[in-house]
Amino acid sequence: MTKQTQKLLSSNEKEIQQIDSNLEHLREDLVRFYSAFSTSPKETMANVLVAYEILMANPIATALRKAAYKVREFTTAEAMNRFGTSVKTDFSIKPGDTYQSSIDELSEAYRQIVEEQNQKRANLLNDKSKKNHLKS
């Protein structure tokens, strides 16, 4: 096996490990976001705001930012309403949007990211398999 082939295989392995790591972190960030809700409106609002910021810092979370923001807005408005402060929702909330539709949008965006990352991973594995076959 040539050094160039070894280098390419090693590069693919590193990319696959990075994809796996990114997906693991995104999953943890999303679980943290979903777990932020509690029975206390004040605690929920604080937890959601922090979990939202952590989720937004994830480099592969770009496709779900809009949906996560909507969930954050719905949560903030609901918590403030429970405190007796009426809050108008942000411009990102369109007529007909609901909390549940925003959660559904967030889940769909997550599935899309996972599918895209898994496809990248599969392509890298196929490349690696082809190169391993060529060296035999």
C-alpha cells in the first residue's frame, strides 16, 4: 500500500470519527434542550434559554436553528404569561404556528441532519472500502 493510500484511508477514518462525534454532541445538545422543561415556568424559561444557546453553538445544528428558536420563543411567551406578563411572540412565529408544530419542525430538522451526516459517513466508508479493495 502506498503512503498516499494510507494517508487517504487515515483521513477518511478521521472524518468518520468526526462525523460520529458531531452527531453524538448534537444528540446530547438536543436531549438537553428537550429536558429543559420543568413544572416551574421560571426554571423552564431559564433552562430553555441556556440549552438553546448550547444547541446553537453546535456547528452542525444550523438546519434546526429556526425551529429551535420558535420553541424557545413559545416557551418564553408561555412562561411570561404564567407570571402575568403578556408577551407578544417574535416575528419568527407565523400565524398557524403552534408549540407542537415547532417541536415537530425541530425533530424533522434533526432527522435531516442525521440523514445527511450518515450519508457522508456511508460515502466515506465506501471510499475506504474501494481503496482497501484496490490495495489487495
